[in-house]
Amino acid sequence: MITIDCLGEMCPIPVLKAQKEFKKLNSGETIKIITDHSCALESVTNKFKKHQVSSDEIIVGVWEIFITKS
């Protein structure tokens, strides 16, 4: 699993980093994005809606977003 630390980074940086790493994935592989901006959660979910996307608020204001390539 590729982990992308986007703490402190505002949109569109998390989406751009995810797109770059996503190209390297094979089907069934997952990226984990760590972010503290709620707008990134929505942007990433919308950008990768053709794939499996899930998220978890691990502490107040910090999310882990998982994108699994279809």
C-alpha cells in the first residue's frame, strides 16, 4: 500500500499527489491518503468515484482515505 501524507496541504494538492501515485497501481492495489482538510476528502472521493473509496476519521479533523483501483 502506498501512503501519501497530505497533512497541512490544501486542495488540490492531495488530489494531484493521489493521481500521480494512482497511475503506478495495478488493479486491486490501494493508496492511503492522510489529510486534515475536509475539502480534500470530498475532492478525492469525487475524483476517484469509479474506484472503491473509503475513509475513516482517525482523530478529530484527520482522515485516512483509501482508494483501491478497480
